[in-house]
Amino acid sequence: MIIEFNNVIPTPLIDQIHFNKNAWDKKIELNTNKTYLLTSESGKGKSSFISFLYGSRTDYSGEIRLNGKPWNAYSLDERSELRCNSLSYLPQDILLFPQLTLIENLKIKNSLTHSKSEEELKKLISTLGLSAQTNQKAATLSKGQQQRVGLLRALIQPFEFILLDEPFSHLDQSNIEIAIQLIENVCSQNNAGYLISTLGPNHGLSVDETIYL
């Protein structure tokens, strides 16, 4: 899949100055078999960039195209199909169901595509060190545990490209390294690429391109 950003500017930033290295108000192209780091200071629009790419926000000028077709030309059914099988997304606010357990949150996502068996889900939970919390309600998990559950939820569906908005902000270095290894393994299995946003550090990621905002 090829994603084109054609002179996109978020509405809240439209009156601000955009420097040459800045991706806003330019033509850029993302190839979903590549890996990208999206970096900037706080408040420069990283979450907006990812939300626009995913199609969950439309408060921008310019145009975004997926495989040559404008995002706004896709029907609701076509968007749902893309989000089930081509684009996966972990937002900063995670959006778990607080009164459901860790594994119930994963099972709800998995019910959309039936991509994983229960044993595979439990193995992934174990990989991120969460086995003891399997049946714990999401509301009682720490922020770092919730972030790891959100990452698992994003990884268990089929995808060509995964969008991860500051996915390590509540993790220590050891857990970051484990999470990166899991992301790279799953992307390799899916022949997929990723875009990860960060406030600055690259967390040891080796990416094809860095996008600055």
C-alpha cells in the first residue's frame, strides 16, 4: 500500500510557520513495507498525523490518498475493511474497556478477524510479561501494563502497516526492548511496515526513514 500526504496541514496549526524539514504542507509518500520514526517536540502534531493517516480525524487541509484513492472517497464498509486487515493502530490514550479483563480486551479485538487462538493470545501475553494479569480488569492495571495490552491488541489483527503513537512512553528500558522485538517479529511475519512516533529518542529502533514535524 502507498499512502500519500499532499500538502496536509492540521487545522489548529494552519497559521503556524512550517520549516523545510517539517512534513506538514509538503508532498510525502509512505510505503507500507518500510519502517518509519515520526519525531517532534510536544504539540507539533504527531498524534494528529497518525490520526489523519488512520482516517479517524479529518480536521486538516490538503489530501491523503491510499493507493491513489482519497481517504474521503472510501465508503464506511471499505474503511472498516482497511482497519480490519490492512491498518492497525495504537493511540496514545489506549482506549481499553476498563471493566473487562486483560484477556477479554484482546478477545473482543480478536473476534473481528479470528486471527489468533486462545493459546496464541496467552503466549503473546506471556511475551510481554503479563501472564499474572491475564484475568485482571483493565482499570486496575498500571499505565505501563495498559500500554502493553494496547500494543498486544494492535498486533493481533492482520495488517500491512501498524501505527503506534508513543507506544513506549510508560515502559522501562527492559520492557521497551522486549516490545520492540515483538513488534519487529510480528511485522516480519506479516510482511508489514510500521510508523512509531516519539518525542525524541529512537529507543534503539533501526528504521528506513525518519519523519520530522
